[in-house]
Amino acid sequence: MHLSSQWFVSQAVSSVRHGTGSRLALAAMSRTRRWASGKAGPLRRAAPAFSVTLVADRCLAIDDAAGCRLHVVDGEVWVTVEGSLRDVIARPGEIVALHRGARVNVSAFSEAALLVTAPQGDVAFALCDQAGSQILTVTTGTPWWKRAVRETAAALISFARRRFVATLAAI
């Protein structure tokens, strides 16, 4: 996938997840992914992402537990990491690595479009409005292999219980 198409995919997926996007775009993307998976070579998945528009009089606080990156799509922003002595002013096209476990405050000089991308993995984005500023919380979930082990164990226990009940009913 090209970089620009990854951005559009991330936009579609994050907006559908938050109930504001086009399910048609998500369905088209899933059909494309299924078709592309038949090709030779590994298929790269788009990184989980969240898009937000920030106006000049508002502040966005990001509580990051996943080690995300902030992509400035449009506008100019001022990025401050709590506890850090250095601030960053990012312009369109620039990417700022966020600090895992720290709160990052983002302010816009004028209206700005931002994209917060997480590394590959199971992450969740939650945006809430608190005391006049927006807070984006990025949390990590259970790794896929732990979920697979848990689901397999539950399936085996369920199968054994059904088999045991059927055996007792036959006696």
C-alpha cells in the first residue's frame, strides 16, 4: 500500500470505530485486503490510527500507553510533553514520536488536522471532553497469542462439558 492510501484506510477505520465514519469505506477496504492476501509476499496491515481536528482555542491532551506517533496532516501545532524541558513545533507532514506513559499536550496555532498512529498491535482509542479540553487516551490490550490461548482453552472446556453431559444422559 502507498502511504497516502494507508492514511485514508486509517481515517475510515478510526471514524467507523467511533460511529462517525462510512461503513461502506470499511467494507471496501476489507474486500481489498482479502483480494490482496492472495498475492505473493507478506501483506502489511495498516497501523491502528485515530484522526482528530484541533481548533486554535482548544487543547488536546494525549495519555499514551502504546508509544504512538503524531502525524500533522494540516496546520501547525505546539507539542509539549509533561516533565520535559523541550517543546516541539510541528508543521504539516512532520511526525512527532510521543512518549509512552507520559501526558502530551498539543495546541494548534490555527485549525489543524492530526493523525495519531499506534504501533502494530491491539490498542484502543478513547476521546473525551473534560473541563474545556479534549483528552485522548490510548491503551494497549491483551496480545493476540494470549487471547488465542484463552479462547482455545474455553472452547476445549465447553466441548468437554457438552460431551460429559451427553455421556451422563446416555447412562
